[in-house]
Amino acid sequence: MNQQPLISIVEDDDGVRLALDGLIRSIGYRVAMFDSAESFLDSPCAAISQCVISDIQMPGGVSGIELTSRIVGGAADIPVILISAFLDDQIEGSAYAAGAELCLKKPFDGEILIACLERAIHR
């Protein structure tokens, strides 16, 4: 049996995390959810996810940009889509320099996220 790709969502806001979970599951993918970059990095999902969708600004610890720089190009080389309510040119430049596939400003169109997710998984 061919298992659907695993998408990890790293988001500190419960409502956004649950909305993303519903959206991603509705198109047939498996989802793992984390409320911090540290909890994702400490999990087995860090090695088996096919894509990560992460908030950029999270309280404390590791930001979405730092998370991206840790996992893009590494052993797992997982594509990362970053989201933020506070996206500006400087933050976006840092995100792409870290290796992000795409940066989306909240609120964003779910269809755009899905299209980017599909591209990232099948790159």
C-alpha cells in the first residue's frame, strides 16, 4: 500500500494549526502538528515529512526561518513553506535565503497554499 505524504505543520496558534490540518487532510495528505519548531525537530517527523508548513514568528526558541535553515539542504532536505501575519521584504528575503519554497502572508488563499504544497512535494 502506497502511503500518502506526511505534511508537518509547525504553528503556535491553535486555530491556524487546526485550520491548516483540515485543509491539508481534505486533499488526502497525512498531517502531523506541532506548536513549536523545537517539538518538530525533536520528533521522528523531522526525518520523514515530505513538506513542512511553518509560521515564521513563534514565541521563544527557534523561528520558522531558523527551522528552515536547519532542515533545507540537510540530510532530509525537506521543503518548507513559511507563513506569517507580519511578512515584509526583509523577513521574506531572510526566509528565501534560508531556503524557503514560498512565503505567504496570513490570511492567505488556501488554493495558493495547496498549489505550492503540490509543487514542493513533487519537485
